[in-house]
Amino acid sequence: MRVERLTAGQARRLALATQGFARARPAAAKPTDRRQLRWLFDRVGVLQIDSVNVLSRSHYLPGWSRLGGYSRPALDDYVHRHRHAYEYWAHEASFVPIGWEPLLRWRAAGALAGDGMWKGLAHFGRERSDYVAKVLAEVEAGGPVTASQLSEPGTGRGSWWGWADGKRALEFLLWTGQVCAAGRRTTFERTYDLPERVLPAVVRATPTPDPADAHRALLLHAADRLGVALAADLRDYFRLPAAVVRPRLAELVEAGELVAVTVDGWPAPAYLRPGLTVPRRVDAAALLSPFDSLIWERARTRRLFGMEVKLEVYTPAQDRRYGYYVLPFLLGDRLVARVDLKADRAAGVLRVQAAWLEPAEHQPDALTSAAARTLPGPGAVAAALATELTGMSRWLGLGPVEVAPRGTLAADLTRALAAGEILDPAPVPAVPLPAAGTHAAPELSTHGR
């Protein structure tokens, strides 16, 4: 029988399973191989890039959350050396599977016409077209190049997004598909080159799909990675134009590619792929980047987990509530804590600058018997978090974890680390899920409530 309604708990577990949290992390000693990284991209689709490096570049963290101590250089090679993925504007600036490049050509074409691009950058491209053409000629003659290597790079204006003219021109060319990101320097500075010298020939030879076909494909990719989602969630995954989402969703439902369902407590009908299995339980334990695709859409995060996630990097220090670079902590199928982390590389220490226990009343089902049964206490949260932090510190090449006395969980976490209450991660049974884009059965199977 087709299920037309999901409980909030079922929706949460389905979201976690499709994002890769219903399987055990690989053994720590197992070397990272391309299969693991393919699996990572299959689960998340895109890895959002961010320049903040107080802990780790954000695009490395989703791999830690799902794979444990994998090799970060292996991810760099996967993208920039082996060209299994490339950089483009997908959600935000992101690493994207290379085979999806044709699905985003409509975005480059729109940007060239001045649509869907930052207004200031679009204006620059129009007003300085001669200069942009000169920069493109330099890339053609001597790429890959960085902005600072241009013959006339210009001077930056200010400390934040004060791009020099050369950087603006290269970013305009990147957004409009006239150049590609060829790699990154050790300083994280992007290099640029012509598409024919970056994209594999088989990708460049792939016909450009009609925009409506591309939008449908991207909505299905989003559904494959969200599990169950509102129309707004699906739109946000690839930042699709609002006007195209409703008609494309209607077509996908009509074609049987998506199923409309009701989720308890959600304000509108949700969509999912037919043939998914909702696991009875999810036994995850993972720190999450604030840019992780599980939580990057803040309204959806509130709906699923009851947590208000706010990035306070750009908030004045005196106005921050939780800290500068705060990672939510996933335990079981709930977000139960958050920690403000800093990799003190000079001292070789992972610093927990604040640790906060998420109040039980913030859970979306706080008043139910299910919450009473499954919510861990502060001691259990602290012990599991101590294990996670210790493993993350090793992965980052650091030593001890040191906790500052700030936050409602700081004392418990300090005691757990001092007492050596480091849990051996229990194996998590793998939950069979169809590979992304496949269909296993005509109905949704629901295991447990």
C-alpha cells in the first residue's frame, strides 16, 4: 500500500539515510579510494566551498562526517587532478560531479545575459567588456592563471569581497562558463583556464539539454539527496529560479518520478522518490559543517531537528550567541549539541571555545513519548562528543582537545575528556537504499514510527 503520510521522525530518518548517515564509517586504517569519494558525492551531490579555515575548509568536513578520517588530499585530487568533479555555482560555490556540467549550462547562459548573477558582477561584465575580453585572451594564452598573475590585476577595495578588477573579470568569466576553475593554490587561491583544458572531452561533447529538462533533472538530484522535501527545499538545493519549480514538480509527479506526501507538522505537501525505505533507526554520531547539505537550508533544519542554526562568523564578537565557527553535533537521529571549534595549529590543539547542549524542548517532538525514549542525557552526549572531537583532532593532525568553560555542555565535556570516556564507535548497520536516481519499488516502505 502506498504511504501518503510520514511522521516527523520518519522524515528525519529518511533525510539522514539519504545523506549517508545510516551506515558505518569505514575503518580508520582503510585508505581513501575513489569509490569512497564517489559514494560521498552520490550522497550529497555537491560540496559547498567556503574560505573560512579556522577549523578546516568547509568542503572537507562533510567527508569527515560521513567517512571519518579520510584523506583530504585525495579529495583535492578527485576534483582537480582526476576531474571527477569541478567547481561551479550549484548551491553556492561548490564542487559538483563532472557529469552534471551540462545540467548547469543554462545557468552560465543566463549569467551571460545578465540573469541569475550577482548584480555588481553582471554590471562589471557589461561596463568593462573590453577588459574582460583582454583577461579571457590572457587565460587562453597562458592558463591556468590566478587573478594575481594577470598583467593588469588591479587593486582590491577593502578586506571583504573587495575584489580587484582582475578577480572580478575572472569570476564573471567563470560564472558565464567562458573559463573554468582549474585548481587551487596552497593559499586556496583559485586558478582559471579554458573549459577545453579543464572539462573532459566526453563532458564537453554532451549535448546541452533544454533548460526545462535540466531543471527536472536537478530537482530529481535534489530529491535523491534530501529524502523528503518541500518544494522550497528542492528549489534551494541548486538555487533554481522560483518560477520554474512548481510546473516542473507537477510534471515529475505526473510522470511518477516523484510522489507527493504529507509530513506531520510540515506546512505544505512534501515530495520524495518512489521506492525509498525509511530506516527504523539511525545511530549516527557526527559533527556537521554549518555548510553541510544536511543543514544548509535553515528552515528545513528547524523542521527536521528543531535547531536554529545560524552562522555567526560575520556577527560582531560581542553579539554572537554560540561562537565564531559552530558545528552542530548529530547523535542518533537528532541534533543534540553544538560546539565552537578552532584548530590551534601552532599549539597542536583542537580548541572547543564553547560547548552547548541543545535544550530538549527544542526537539520537534519534545512532548512525545518517542522523545522521552530516545533523547540522550548530558553525560551520554558529552561522552559521544568527546569521541568525535578526539577523532576529528587526529584527522586534522592535532593533539589534545581543550575545552574552554563556556556553554551549557562545557563542564560535562571536560569531565568526559579528562576521564577518558571515549566511546568505541559501535558498528552501524547499513540501511539498504537504492542508488541515487534509481527506483526500487512503486511505494514507500516505512519501518517504524
